[in-house]
Amino acid sequence: MSAEKKEQACDCTNAKDIFLGGVIGGLIGAALALLFAPKTGEEVRNDLHLKKLVTDGVDKVKEAASTIANKDQEPYS
């Protein structure tokens, strides 16, 4: 029975080590991402601004619709 208890203790320790490694790796990755980010926070917020995304999307849809309408009116070649 003592061998079974040792195996259970090792399994629990391995799970804790894996979890701790994941947390530490995530923190290191986040720190590196912040250090090597090509844009400032303000630039990123401006890029992700919802109103800009919506207007850009609407413009792209209108452009695609007009392109499709123009191609539909062209004779087949």
C-alpha cells in the first residue's frame, strides 16, 4: 500500500508542476509580447475601435456588392 500512496503523491505533484509551469510560461509570454509589441496601446485601441471596424466593414460590403452588380451587367464573353 505504501507504493500506491507514493504513486498518488507523485501524480499530484506532477499535475501541480505542470500547472505551475503553464502559469509561469504564460506570464513570460505576456511579458515578451508587451516588450516586443510594434504599436503603442493607444494605436492598438484606435485600430480596434468598434465604430471604425463597422464603417470599414460596411464600406467593404458596399464595394463588393457594386462589383458583383457590375459583373452581372457585363455580357458573357
